[in-house]
Amino acid sequence: MSENTVTITIDSKKIQAKVGQRIIQAADDAGIYIPRLCHQKDLPPRGHCRLCVVKVDGRPRSACTIPVEEGMAIENDTEELNAHRRMVLEMMFVEGNHFCPSCEASGNCELQAEGYRLGMITPTLPYIEVHREVDATHPDVFINRDLCILCGRCVRASALQDGKTVFAFEGRGIHKVITVNAEHGLGETTMDVADEAARVCPTGCLRTKRVGYSIPIGQRAYDHTPIGSEIECAKSS
Amino acid sequence: MPKETTAVIEQIAHQFENDPTRLMDVARAVHGRLGHLSELSIGLIAKNLGIHRAQVRDMVSFYAFFSRSPQGKNVIRICTAVVEKMKGVDALIEAFEKELGIFLGETTNDGKVTLEKASCIGLSDQAPSVLVNDIALTQLTPEDVPGIVAAIRSGGELDTLPQARVRKNIRQSGPILLGPYDSGAALRNAIRKTPEEIIAELYASRLRGCGGAGFPAASKWEKCRNSPGQSHYVICNADEGEPGTFKDRVILMENPELVFDGMIIAGFTIGAKEGLIYLRGEYDYLRGDLERSLANQRQLGLLGHHICGMEGFDFDIRIQAAAGAYICGEESALIESLEGKRGAPRDRPPFPVERGYKEQPTLVNNVETFVGVSRILENGGEWFSRFGTELSKGTKLLSISGDCRLPGVYEVEYGITVAKLLQQVGAEDAKAVQIGGPAGRCIGPKDYLRKIAFEDLPTGGSIIIFGPDRDLLEYMYQFGEFFAEESCGWCVPCRVGTTLLLKELREVLDGHATHSELAALKKLCGTIKTMSQCGLGQTAPNPILSTIEQFPELYEARLQKGDYYPRLDLQEAMKAGRACRIST
């Protein structure tokens, strides 16, 4: 046991974690998958989606933002938490307009994949039917805000990886949307199709124009194995 | 026009040293001068502060007091919170609409007046009230409206109107919060001690934070003092936004020196040179008097350089005016807002005492907590600990409103029963009492022998009383509207959940639900409570959950029998189709 590691338990399994790691990183390294949508490895965590909420010594905390501490007892894959996660997923579905059968992202979509993994059959909550604008002003990239779950990955990627701040949030509460750093639309920004920000969207909201079905249905990321398998497999192999 | 706008914004930005952390002040000033924040203004502000347009838009789109479309020269904000509803605000709105010839949310054709609604403006004891620009007009009746509108239209001075009167309504004054105070007394005692001794005095007092959470003050101060940083900051949270609370307003009107001295003592103790009072936008009318009191403190040598003649003891206080957002009462959201950003709560750790304002160790306490500190340094921690209960020391200032004969503020000892309180305020027949505002809980007569204290019924100070004839669940729905309106949108369960709660509760209230739908509503409440990031989402289901627990019969009476009730009325839905066929 070195000074730089701590021992935590996740669902009664003891694992070693590096000091300074967040719970979700430690779990990933140990091959334990914690569901997530707004979190992405190379970006700082924000805790928007709340799918990664685990119980730390009985208290709900977001695994992507909370650093590990010696002796933490964490519950992750429990029926109680998964039921809450399904409900939160449902909220994302009813907040937008996610019509999977006609969506180009189907099969690669992390929202859809989490739905399958967590066993969400169909939303039981009423649809909110908010009206959101499509932005097709950019020659190569478009924003379909109906599919936005406000994970903020594009906001962070653009600011921190592309050094551009093309995206930001606007409004509050249920009226919150993704906005761009221009008076009228994405076409006026410095957005480039090669930007990291163009690649990080977990749904079909931010997409490249003139690319469709380049990977056929049936061969897509989550067509054969559920999301999270890559983390679970990496350890077991 | 663009030229003029450019000049105005350049000048305002310059006034705040083109400092992006002062975006709140810049945006307020521009809004004040130009009447709204247009895309042109947003772009110019961004340019002048050296930040992105999207960042400015992000911030200004967050606060209720900023409008991005042109508004009237005068803005009437009608408070439509629950107590105002009880006191007849609907008739008042109607009177304003009739007199102005516009609906709520609109501007008159001559561009003179905009009529808007507002969340609680901190005047529930003198409801219904409105803010006209930054002047409060209180205890209004529909008959007052023609005179008020005439005064606004003629461009006359509004503060001379008879209704322009904010009452303190101090019903019961106690030894700590509202008693007489000789300015500087606590401070002079404090500087004879070491910072460690001051913290020890706070430990002895067992003072707990008065904003609602009840964190031990001494421990917070000690942690902040011991956190390394380039500079430390003291922040006074004067953003009381919980519907039904107004006690901090009364403290700031009655005894601001107690607050200032508490902050200066904090500065001395943790080693801060700068203090900030985050004053809610709804209390802008207090700012002039507060600035004058601060100037007076400076003259007395109690603020500024070499305080009390002590070499190297420098501390000053700046008032930060805010712009309307309940969430900013949460300390990390407040800090974000102070830095010129949207008021989104930060994840913790790190806590503000370690990394807060401008990434430095920051002590955030409520107005009332700083008053407690001053009294403790004036009279001793042991003296303070003689008041209250074992776990809740001192006294508490309660804001009492709703159905009672004597609304106003009461300084009571912790441990007072609800029954005793109701007797005092003239509400023995109360059907229900909302303790701690919508974020707290609603209790009925079977719990009236419980005590106001952290260990039993905690409250930040808001107490709303419902009389025997009130349709309680409709008021719970309005609390729900408040949360949906004030959710910051940061996290999914709160952003979406607060809106869903409204939809689902409406179905129950309208008699379109069965037991299974009520069970689903409870499940939704549970997810929002468990999964939300901050206190807003975690408490938003409380009005529903506490009334289901305390008044199950009220729900029962509205539920349909059986397991299922169709949301779609087939006959009703087919009406349009039928009409269509006949017409062809």
C-alpha cells in the first residue's frame, strides 16, 4: 500500500484508487462501470446529468465530481439507484424529442445506449414539448437542439480542447439551451468540422453535415454489447 | 443609436475597470441606462470586458431582472408568491391590467410601463406589494391602482406616494437580533482578543448558521482561517429569497451596524481585507441607506485602514447588488454570481472556505449569523449559549405571514412550540403552517407541539400560516411553480423534474388521477430529492411530500377510484373531428 493510494469499496468489492482520482475514474480503472452521460474522460467533470450518482457512505453523490477518500463505502449497481437513474434518463427523453428509429445517431447514441443498459422500456413521464431552434447556419455542422440533453460536453471541449468557446449555455431552468458565440448562428463562429467539440456530443444533437449511415445499423458502437462493456472488458481480459 | 450605445457601454465598462468579474454591475448599469440588454449591447459588453459574447449572454439570460427585449421606462413587478395570492394579488393584477390596458408580461404602447410578475420580494407581511423600478409599494388594494399608474405616467416622484412605505413590523424584539446596539462595541472587544480567542468564543456560544443549514459557525470560521490562500474574503449573504422570509431586510433596516461589525470581526479573524454584501436585487431600495451607514462606519474609523487605530488592520465592505435569482442564496451559486457568472451551484468539495470567491478561501455567512457574532463578541459566548435549546443556541428571527392577525418579525428563543407561536401571532385556528418556506415542510395541528429548532423543525425564518378555509394543495402547487421558475437548469433531475412535478400534481388536483398516479408522483419526488445536485432540487418535492404525509385526506378526496384513469377524454377529443365532418 503506497502513500498515493487509498482503498475504497464499490458494491462490497475492495479496490485501490489513486489519491486525487474521482470515484468514476477509480471505478473505470477497476473495470467497474458507473453509468454516465455528461462525463467524458478528457474533460473536467461537471455533474450535469446525475446518472453517475452513487451512494457514498449512504449519501448520494455524483461519482464524476467527488474525489476518492480512504475507506469510502460506495453503492453503485443497486436496484434503488438504477431505478432513480432510469427515471432521470426518462426525464432526458421527455425533455427533448428523441425519436430513435429515424435518428442517424441510433446505435451510436449514448443516451439510447444507457436506456438499453438500464432497462428503460418507454418513458412513463409526460412529454414536456419544449420548442427549440435548429441551427443549420454552419456549412459543415448543425445543431438539432431537440436532441440536446445539456450535458455541456461541447461547451467544455470547445473552450478547453479547441481553445475557442464556440458554445455556452443560455437561459435558466427548463428554458436552458445551448447557445453559440455569435449574434445569429453557428455559421458566424470559428467552429470547424475538425474541432473536438464536433465529436463529443453523446446524442444526435451536434452532427456533421453530409455524413449519414457511414457505419451501417448493426455494426454500430452499442449494437452488440451494452455501453460500459469496454470498461468492464478491459479489466477482465 | 449604435454609436450612442457604444459610448454608454464603453463608459460603464470603464467605470468598473473593464473587469469581467464585475459583469453583474456592468450589466445592471447598462440595463438601467438603456432599458434592456440587446444583442448589440451584449456584444459590446463582451468586447469591453474582453470576454466572449456567449459568456455575457449566458450570464444575463439567467437573471430575472434582465430583459433582452425593450421594456417600458418603468417596470412594475408584481409579487405573485403564495402569501400575495392569499392576500388578493389576482384582483390587484386585474386592476393594473385594466388601468394600463395591457396584460401581465406586456409593455404599454407608449413605452412607458411594463407589467411583470416576480417571485417573493420579501414583503409578505405587507402583501400584496409591488416593486416599481426599485421602489416598493406595499399593502395595495385595487383602489390604489389608478393613482399609482397616474403617478408613473406623469413621471412624478414615486417615493412620495403614500403606499411607498416599507414597514419593519417588529412585533417582538429580543436580546440578540433587534435590541439596541452601540456601533463598534463588539469590534472593540474583539480586537483585544487573538483570532484564536475569537473562534474559541464562537465555539463557546455554539452559534449555528442562520441561513437554514445550521452549520456550526466556529468550525466554518476556523476552517477558513486555516485555509491557505493569497487573500481571504468575507461574504454576507443578504439574498434571502425563500418565499415568506423578510427578516434579513428588517435587520438591515434596523441594525445594519451589527451586520457590518460581524463582518469586520470575521475579517480580523480569518485575515481578510475585503468584505462583500450580496444584496438581493429586490432590496435595491435599501442600498442607499446601507451605503450611508458604511460611510459613517468609515468616518468612525471602524472600516477602512487601521481600523480602531490598529496598525495593519484594514478591511472594507462593498455591496454587490444582485438581479433576481433564488438559487443565489446557495453559497456556491452566490459566489459564482459575485464573479459575474450565472448563479450555478458548484460541486463540493472544495468548499468555499477552502476555495471560494476568486478561488480563494471565503467565509459566507447569513445576515443574521453576523448579528449573532457581534452579540457574542459584545456579551460573551457563554451569555449567548444561555438562550435556546441544547442543540440550537440563541434566538431566531422569524418572518410571520399569511393568515394571522399580527404578521411581521418576531425574535423568539429556539425551542418555542408552533402552538405558542400561533397564539402569539393570532392564528390559533391555523389549518396548516409552512415552516421554512416551500423548501421546508408543511405541518398540521397534530404537530403544533413540535419545536422550532434545528433538531426538530428547522427554519431559515419563513413561517407562512394557512387559515381554516384555504385550499392548501393549490398553494402547494404554487410553491411548485416557484421551484420550476427558479431551478437553475444545471442538472437534469431538478431542471426537468420540477416542471414534471407541476404537470403531475395538476392531474391529481384536477381529479384526473388514481392511487397509482399518486404513487408514481411520490416516486418522482424521491428521484428528484435523491439525484439533484443542490438544495433547490433536493427540497423542491417537500411541499408535496409533507402534505401527502400530513394531510392524506386532502389527496384522497381528489383521487379517482380504481387503478387507472384515462388522461384522454375520447368524446372530447373526437369533438373536433366530428365538427369537421359535418361542415364538409
